[in-house]
Amino acid sequence: MTKLDKLIKILKSKGKRITENKEAILRILISSNKPIGIPEILNQLSYKNLSPNKTTVYREIYSLEKLNIIKKVFIDQENKLYELISEDNHHHHIVCNKCNKVAEFEPPTEIENEIKKFQKTLSKKNNFQIEDHSFEFFGLCNNCNKK
């Protein structure tokens, strides 16, 4: 079963209809090797000869996010990127402040374990159910640093 088939099965099990646009958005997210923004999704949809309304794409992204199929990666208040949630590929991001290039990284296991311990402590101390965490570093990529 392909990744797309698995996602479609999950969506159908939650009573969601699989439209041509939704399937195309899923295909774009699956094929992307990095978090992707809505403008780029719209651009790729146009290459596939699909031209959904911008509002439709935002609504589909919002729906996929609420169903825990994708997650939002914050770059800043104006730039939000999205990626598929993957149970077996927990990672964090390095973001360029100038060009918004995003690279993934996995911290060493001992650091990730410390983050998990801190998350549990924080959760208990604040009586708060933490569902996930996001960890980004911001700076300049090599190309922007040379300019």
C-alpha cells in the first residue's frame, strides 16, 4: 500500500470525501522533500492543470492539519509551511532568515531524550497535556551568508 493509499484510507475512515484537489495536494506533500507553503502548492497544482480557488486550498490544508495528517512549520507570522506528519521521522528544522530555506535535522538521541523528559516535566508542572513540540533554529544559509 502506497503512502497516498494509506492517507486516503485514513481520510475515508474519518468520513472525508477524496476530491481531485485533496488528492493532488496530498501527492504534492508526499513528493516534497521539505516543508512547503501554500503559494508553492498552488503553483504545483497549476502545473497539474488544476486551478482550485485559493480559499479551497487553504480550507483543504486546514482540514488536513485538524485531522493530524499534516503539521504547520512556523517560519514567521507571514510564512507558514506544511509537511506530512510522520510517526517514524520526527525531526526539527533550521531556517534561513533571509531566503526562508528550510533544512531538517535530527538531534542526537540523548538530546531528543532530554527534550522528551523536559516535555513531561513541563506538562506535569503546568497541568498541561503537551501533544507535540517544534524546535527550529534560525540563521543564514551558506548562500545568504556569502552575500
